[in-house]
Amino acid sequence: MGFQYFFVFVWSVFVAASFMLGYTPVLIPYLYIFSSVLTYVLYSTDKVAAKKGEWRTPESTLHLGALLCGWPGALLAQQRLRHKTKKQSFRRVFWSTVIINITLIGGLHTTLGATYFRYGATVSEAYVYAIFGPGLLSKIILALTTY
């Protein structure tokens, strides 16, 4: 198992354990899965376009996908597709997005970070409730942001 696969495996175990211990709301694992799949697809689409000489996915879009919890999918795509592995400037920005993401998620494990997340979840829930009423969407958001 290569370093990249091991790194993604360890991070997945950490997020799962964090959820099971009640530090991370269920939204976070779902966000990682969804964002990782979407980011992998972006890399794949860009690789195909590069081979055909067609319009490419902007690097900023690939970095945004990585920053928004999609870095495990980006890392796997880089290795499996052999895409975006040589350009050093891209790699530096990519690893910066990984560090920022891990730091922000790690912040949920602090008292202050958990407080801010709960406040944001409460505000988001109130906003959705005000727009859509006490329907299914409000219940889904509440379920996803509850520890």
C-alpha cells in the first residue's frame, strides 16, 4: 500500500472514530464521501480532456474540490489516474489545501471549534426552517448537524 493510500485510510479511520465518539456530526463523513467522489470525477474528466486536447478543468476548481473535503478523492485520483503528479506548483497548493482542511476539521475537536460549529448549525437550521418550514429538509439538516 502506497503512502497516499495509507494516508487516506488513516484519515478515514480517524473521521469514523471521531464520529463514533461523538466529536464529529454525521455531516462530516458524508461530506468527505460526497466531495471525494466529486473531486475524483473532476480529476478524471480533466485527464480525459488533457488526452484529447479539449477544454480542461481549471486548477482552481480541482483545488477547491480538495479544500472542500474532497482531498482524499483527489489524492486517490492523482495516484490511480497518474494525473497532476509532476507539476510542483500544483502539488504545493494541493498539500496546502489538505493541511488547511485537516486543521479545520481538527478544530471541531476543540471546545471553541465545537461551539462555532454548533452555532453555525443552529443558524443554518433556523434559516432553512424560516424558508421551508418544519418540513423534511429542516429535519434532514438537523439530523446531519447533530452530534
